[in-house]
Amino acid sequence: MDKVGDYQFFGAAYSNVSGFQTANGGNVGSFDLNYGLAISDINFEAEALITDNGVGGINNSSSVSPQNIAGVPFFGSIRPSANLIYDGFLGSGGVVASWSTQASYTATVFNKRLIPYIDYSHILQNAQNYSYQYGAGVRYNVFYGSWLGLDYTNINSRSTHFNEQQNYLSLNYTLYL
């Protein structure tokens, strides 16, 4: 780490609540480890999480409907379909683990920042109950406080009786006020 702005970090945490619940409705906590490294214009981040108890489903704070079909917190706005949730996705009673990694490079193009990136994440309860996603994209700093982006994401998910694959291609514009 020879330049100003280079850094690395390591974090560890425990929370006694998560977006999951046990089969009989109790709280499920989680342990989290994360690491990040930035050298020059290259950034790398990795994170892993494991629950401290068996997971029987998601709790009400993770859903917007009483049937808990909104997905799991891991997925954010891209989530598994209701078919997976109704088939017991991440609800078999075992411990849930997840990990993710991403890398990016910041380049300067026409005196503006261009950031290509790749990412991968995985969540697993057992060999019949998992999901993984990978993606790649690019962001360009059009003008101060605004970014234009193009992203591709592929998600593969499986529950006991259901398998699905989703592909997303998005063009987005973000303006920070």
C-alpha cells in the first residue's frame, strides 16, 4: 500500500436476529466476516455469512405479504420467484451460509470515471436448496453526481422440487442529489 488512497479492511460481526426464523418461529442469528482491498484503481471485496441456527423460513420483516413470498434478504430487489418460496426455499431446517465477492477497476476515460466490475454470490442450505448469481457491468460518471450503467445478472436457484434461472440486463441512470 504505497499510495495515498490505498486501503484494506477486515470486519467481523454477530447479530442475534436476521431475516430468517427457525421452523417454530424463533430468531436466527448470523456471523459475518468481510474483507476489502483497494490498491491503485483496483478494488476487491469478499463477504461470508453463516446462521447460528437451523433456518425454517424467512421472518415477517423479510416479506411484504403474510405468505412470505417477497424473497429473502440476500437478493435485494432481484429475488427468487414465489414458486421457490412455496416449495420451501431456504426452509429445510438446516444452517444457511452465503458468500459473495466482487472486483472492479476504475479507469479514466475522457476525464470521467469508468468502472467495469464482476461479481459472484452464493447462498446455500443444502444440495437441494441454494441459489447463486453472477454478473458483470460497467458504470460511467456522465457528469458530477450522475452515473450511467449497464449490468447483466444471471441467477440460478433450486428448491426441493423446483429449479429456475433468471437473466437480467439493465440500463440505468443514477442521479445523486
